[in-house]
Amino acid sequence: LLAEGEHVVALSIGALHAEALHAFESLPGKLSVETGDICDPVCLRRVFADHPIARVLHTAAITAGPDADPSRATRVIDVNVAGTNALLL
């Protein structure tokens, strides 16, 4: 999207990697980075209120492989399922 000159709003729970930001700088689009949690409906409302968002590409996900810590199962479900639900509300 950035390569096509679009304005992209990225919501991330933490800072984006410096290498990614550097690569994005050379593209013609504009990147706005918001820090927040996909599971936080207040955060989502703020981001949608602050930016003219017309389309959403939801890529927030936690992948859990065979070595995943079972104590993080609730967080995996929260991000992958409840986060999607919060985004749709």
C-alpha cells in the first residue's frame, strides 16, 4: 500500500522495527504509527476517530507452535479472536 502511495495507519503494541521503518521511508506513501492493543476497543475508537480509515487489513496475530507456552493460550485467543471482534465493532 505504501508503494502505491497510500496513507497507511499501523497499529502496533510496540515500536515498529527500525529496519522496517527505514524501508518504509523510501516509499511514496505516508505511514502513521499508532501504539496500542488490538483488543482495546477504546484504543481502536481513538485510532478510527483520528484517521480517515476507509479499509482495514488486519494482521495482528500470535502464532502458537508446538513449543508455545501454554500459559499464553488466553492471550493468543484474545489477539487472534477477540481482537478481530473488537475491530469489527
